[in-house]
Amino acid sequence: MEIKGIARVDKKTKNLAKRIKPGEIAVINHQDLDEVAAMSLVKARVKAVVNAAASISGRYPNLGPRALLQNGIPLIDLAGESIMETLREGQQVLIKENGEIWVGDKLAGFGQWLTIDEVERQLANAKANIAGVLKDFLENTLQYAEKEQGLILGEVAIPETRTQFAGRHALIVVRGQNYREDLLAIKSYIDEVKPVLIGVDGGADALVEFGYCPDVIVGDMDSISDETLACGAELIVHAYPDGRAPGLARVQRLGLEARTFPAPGTSEDIAMLLAYEKGAELLVAVGTHSNFIDFLEKGRKGMASTFLVRLKVGSILVDARGVNRLYRHRLKPRHVVEIVVAALIPIFIIIVTAPATRELARLMYLQLKLLLGI
């Protein structure tokens, strides 16, 4: 099989997914391709993916390559970092069956076609390494937990907000695994309860995608659209503990105002801490990262801040992750019949008990007797 298409090249998969068009070829440099990144390319309807790095390094069982192949998107692996320089944005490329990548009459690189069988074999091997990776992850988490304990001991200043949290629910949305399905599953809750809507970076775009305007946007501001940033939400830029806030420059370039929140850890951690300290009655989390596979996929070697924050807010935290799979009931034909019969019962009762229908029934009965000569 050969594949032809326009190449879109970016070292950051999340950036590429925003601008690539259906039918184009994604050229990325993403070791251990995670499922969230892969699904963003699936949603973009790319024709194929060329990865300069190893889509599965073997450190842990990352599910991105499987997600691509299961959705019918070919994956050409280990094309080498030079391919990021050799291929230019917008070039027409040809990927041959032997893995050669051509631009016109010039060989631009060479990769390996990954099959679903090969991916499953590599995932099985990666699972065998999981104990050693988990041990290192736990050691790193405990080491940093001691350094970052001030995050939950009152040593980190919580910024003032104009948004009122006290006595309300707060919905914290991160663009993590299955966030769309989970948001859809709790849509009635959002519409009825009307919680404070907090978008964490790209999670704010997710809320807009579902027709909601976030009340607060928290994050580095590096993976969110300009349109959503300017939607009127209160902006809180996650800064390093020393006060540096690279994301603030982008906000200011857009002519928007923002507060900074200097703190260690992830943006979703400080979003939870902010809502908790401001008096939220309940925290509902969608798409957040809560296990060590999630953090490995984000390139983190530990989850100290997340462990600490969840330790503090756990009594009011509800994680909606996977709620869409909690109960999947298929409507059976007999259920339809039962619903129809149940709907007809009150109609039958009304007909039988109404004086006019009783008289009509009596006349019909007498007419029947006359016809039959009874």
C-alpha cells in the first residue's frame, strides 16, 4: 500500500492536531505516543501518521499507537529526527510500502510500518517492565512530596477571584482521556446544578465545544485557543514557584487581564486547590490525570503534587472519569412494547370511564345484538 498526501510537520502533537486538515499526513516527533494525542489526530481525520521517534519505547504500555490503528490510520514509526527537518510544511509526500518516504524524486527518509499485531507484541513487552517503572515513579513521588508539602499546608498564597465558589459545586475540566464522553454523560448535571465551570488549559476549549462558557480558566495558557481565552472567563496563569509565568505574556498580548498562581505541580492540581480553598461544596473532575500511566504519558516522573492535593480535597472530590462506561443499557424490543402498553393504559381508563364513551359503547352493543338477532 502507498500513501500520498500533504505533510504537516510539528514536534508538538497537540499543536499539529489543531491545524492539520482531514486527509493530510501528520509528521510528529512523539516518543511513547499517548492515547489522548492519538485521538486528537483521529478526530482531525488524518490520512496517516509519520513518527520520527519510537511510538512505543517499551517503558510502559502506552495506548496511542493502538488507537490510531484501530481507527484505520496507518502509522509509520521510527522515521528518525532528521525527517522533521527534511520534510517541510505543505509538501506533497509519498509513503511507499517498504517504508520509504519520498518528496518528488528525492528520498526524504525511511520508517517502519506498524501493524496491530506488532503493536500488541510491543505492548505486552512493555507490561513486563511495568514493575520497575512503577518503583522509580513511587520513589520520585515520595521524594518530591516532601519538598512540595507546603502546597497543602498553607504555605502557598491562593489568589483572589471575582468568581464566587462558596456553597457551590465546581466542575474542573481537563482535556484528558475520554473527556468528551464523560462531559456528555454529565451534561444534565451541568445544566441542572450549574456548577462553577473551570477549564484547565485545553479543558476550557472542551467546555466551549459543548456550548458552555467557562467561568474560570487556569493553566499555562499554552494549549488553549485565543477565542476561548477571550470569552470573558476569569484567567489565572499557573506560574513557577519563583513567580515566573511564561503564559502571562500570551494573555497580555491579547489585551486580557489575568492573575498568577505561583505553585508547584500541575495546573489541574492548583485548579482543585483554588476551588477547595474558596469554599466550593463539591469538586467534580473530568479528564484529570490520576494514575501513574497518565503522568508518564505527560512526561512526568512522579505525581507528588497531585497526591498531596487529592489527599487534601478528597472528601469533596468526585472523579467523573469513565462515568460514561459505568452503565450502558441497550433498549430491547420488549421494553418498547412495555412503554407503549403503559402509555395506553391511562387512555383506556379515560375511554371506559368517560360518560360519552360509555353511552357509545352501550349503543354499539345494542346494535350488535340487533344484527345478530340476539
